[in-house]
Amino acid sequence: MSGDPGTHDDRAGTHGSDEGGRGTSADEHGHGHGHEDEHEHEHEHEHEHPHGFRGILHGLFSPHSHDPADSVDDALEGSAQGIRAVKISLIGLGLTALLQLAVVMVSGSVALLADTVHNFSDALTAFPLWIAFALARRRPSARFTYGYGRAEDLAGLFIVAMIALSAVVAGVESVRRLLDPVPVANLGWVAVAGLVGFVGNELVAVYRIRVGRRIGSAALVADGMHARADGLTSLAVLVGAVGVAAGVPLADPVIGLLITVAILVVLRGALRDVFRRLIDGVEPDLVHRAEHALADVPGVLSVRRVRMRWVGHALQADAELDIDASTSLSDAHRIAHDGEHALTGALPQLAEAVVHAYPHPEASVAR
């Protein structure tokens, strides 16, 4: 990966002389720039972050970033972080399922065996996202000129479908047990397995969501929500076992129905975020911050338009600016370049920006 701050895509022209013979001025200027998008705010100094449990808490509540020009290509780095998160969480879910399998072998519970198999299968859903992050690291081709970042959004759609399936399975099983109660055996082991499943899945969920938000990956966040949904299912097993032990046999299916509702809430949030990415939706605050940053650039009369979209975990933007019609071509280039840097300063998560400067024939400003 290169430390070059970005690549340029300049499109410039000439504008006719005005009454005073001011000479060549700007017609249009485009400027593309890639930069650091990995975190969510800037620091002006070198720094280190705490590790271990303290580091996890720091990452959860204090997302961070580095100077956009002081690091390697941000989109590739984000993909690398995504792959690392998938690998670590896959190991975490695998260990959780193995612990549950050990409980199954001790207890001999067929129901727990089914839940363990379910957790193993859920761990395997991380592979589509792994493939998507790997594809995002490939260079654009003649056929896929914008790269392969959309594969990540498609993986997010698959993950949302898996969350929906979890809700359906939990709901159907709860209704079945409500209509045809089945005595729950080995309550102690059932509770242990439920606790193991909940803790393991929730730790993975927190980790995936934290990394996903840091690199801007809606798909990885959705995968974290998937793990959370599975953790809620395990929690239902735990609470249901406690209820049955307390003499309330219907506690198991009733708690299961409540957990199904909770999973549907998780599904709604994941579906909203992933679908928004698929149709090029962005947070309005990002657009407002970009507009304000561009409006403050010297030489900019007004901001015509700002457009943004996420492609996987890479944020792209293009903007159109009005400048004085008498501005020279070199000054137009400088203004567009300054606008580009203003965008990277206001939006550290931006991976690529193209800024166009257009002459405004009805206005002239003294600089």
C-alpha cells in the first residue's frame, strides 16, 4: 500500500475574456483524492491507545482517527481490519459452539445438540463477508471500474436474511412449545449452555459492531447484530430454564416469544442500515458537514451540490462549487484542491472526493 495522499483527476477548460480583458478563467475543474477513512474524528498529534479490556471500552466510546495524509490507503486498511474482525469473531463463535458441544456431551440433551449445531452453522455465515472484504481489496478492472466494494453490501443483505431466519426459527419453536409443552430435562446443563451461548455471541457482537462502525461497514455491523440475535436466543434458553426451575413451565415458550420480538427489533435496524447503503443513502449530517466545510473555502461563492454514497465501507463524494467568473485556471485548480482538502478534514472517513469548480458569470469578488 502506498503512502501517497491520493490521485488526481483534473478536468479544466477556459472561459472567454470579460469586458476588462481579464483573460483565461476557469470553466470546470475536477479533482479526485483518496485518503484515510478508517476512523471518525481527527487528532493533530501522534498517540497510542490502551489495550486489553480498557482498550475495548475506549474503542466502544471513543472512536478515533489519524491525519488523512499520514497513513496508507484507507479503504484497503479498512478491508484488512474487516477481514481480521471476521477471523477473530469466527474463532470466538467456534469456541462458543465447542463449549456448548462439551455441555451436550455431558448432559446428553438432544435439544442442546440442535442449538449447538445452529451456532456452528451461524458461525459459517461469516465467510460471505470475509469473501466480500477480500474482493474489496482487488483493484478496479475494465468491467468493474468502481471496484468490488458492493460485494460487501450484498453480503450484508445475506446476513439480514439470516437474522430474519433466526427470528422465524425462534418464533416457530416458541409457539410449538406453547401449544405442545415438552418437559425440559437437565435444567442445570440447559442453563449453562444458554449462558455460554449468550456470553460468547454477545462478545462477538460487540466486537463486530465496534469494528464495523469504525471502518464504516454496514455489513459487518449487521453481522454483529446477527451474533446478538443468536445471543438473545441463548438468553431465552437460560431464562426459560430458570423459570421452569422456579415452577413456571410456560416460562420457556413465553420468554422465547419475547426474545423473538427482540430479534425482530434487531432485524429492523440491520435491514434499515443495509438497505440504505444499497440505494446510496447517507447520513444527512455528513452532507451538512461537507457543505459547511466547502462554503468556508476562500474563493468559493456558493456550493451548488454535494453528493455522497457508501460503496462497502468506502465513502465517496463529489461536489460542485461556484467561483468568480474572472478566476484564472490556476486559481480555479487551487480552489478545487482546497475544497478537496476541506472535505477530507471535515470527513476523515472519506475515501475519495471529486470537486468541480464552475465560473459564476453574475458575480465577482475581490480576494
